[in-house]
Amino acid sequence: MKRRFFVYILQCKDKTLYVGSTNDVEKRLHAHNHLKSGAHYTKIRRPVVLKHFEKLPTYAKARAREAEIKRLTRGEKISLIKKRAIL
């Protein structure tokens, strides 16, 4: 079975954006919203909503894309979200 990796953007309750990467988006979103294993940043800004994700072939590529997105301005991140909106 081929592994998949993802980079994602969450919007927190306070409207801030959080960027991360994972191999299971649903499990990670659940962790961000409900578990102690979610990132500290999102734990204090719950609930969070998945706004964007991209599938990548390797963990290294997912981490590299995460770094690229983190360097974007807030406006650029919002544009990315709007271009590839998930429903």
C-alpha cells in the first residue's frame, strides 16, 4: 500500500491560520480539535476548521511544501485557500 502525505491549513476560532503536515488528515484534525496530542497553538484556539490540503508523494515533499506555505503572507495563504477551496 502506497503511503500518502499531506500539507494542510487550518483556521482557528480566532481566525488565525495554522499550517502542518501529516499522513492522515482526518486523524490529525481530530487531534487538533479534541486531544492533548494536538499542537499547543491550536489547543488554545479551538475549534479549528480544515481550509486547505494538498496530497504529496513523500514526507520530505510534504515538509518542504509546509515550509513554503509557512513563508507566505496571510493574504497569500488566503488566496491559496480560495483557489483550491474544499467543500
